[in-house]
Amino acid sequence: QVQLVESGGGLVQAGGSLRLSCAASGRTFSPYAMGWFRQAPGKEREFVAAITWSVGRTYYADSVKGRFTISRDNAKNTVYLQMNNLKPEDTAVYYCAGKERNTLVVAAARSYDYWGQGTQVTVSS
């Protein structure tokens, strides 16, 4: 079983930056891809970004392209989300997730096998 622990959330002013981390532990960790999702109050969970673990191919939601960067450190079993030029609409709980198989698209939350507990990101105007 894989456990994911996110960190790095917090309160930041609009235009500021935060870097989220997600560390994996447990059994042998070799996912097909890792993703970041977010959920704002009263809204559905939405895809933010994903990265394939072996090749490092990245995917982004249109709303964060050019502002967020996903990366991974295979040796540390850690995935990162660098968030720049943050906007109030980025306020949400951010979750990292891992998927074992190349099934469905990386933006589909139901295709992920394990999830972290989430970290709150609040952007003030």
C-alpha cells in the first residue's frame, strides 16, 4: 500500500508563489503517473496537473498553464507543484494522487489508485 503526504500549502497574497510537495512511502513505488487535483468549497474536484513517472511527460489544466509547474524526483519518491502568480480562484484543497496503470486520461480522477489527505491553499486578493 502506498501512502501520500502533501505539504507546502498556506496563505499567500495574489501574485505570490507556493511550492507543494507530495512524498510517497510504503511498498515499492512505481506509478504510471502522479497528479495534482484541487477542490474548492462547493465545487467538484478538478484536475490541475500530472506527470508520468518514468518519462516525465507533463499535462496541465488550461487554467494553470504558464503559472504552475509539476515535477518529480524519482530518487525521493516525491512530486512537486510549483505555483506562481497565484490568483484568488486558485484557493482550494490540493490533493496529490497516483495511478498505477495507463488507463483513461491523466485528468480523470477516477483513474487514480491512491490519494493524499490534501493541503489547503488560500490566496487572498
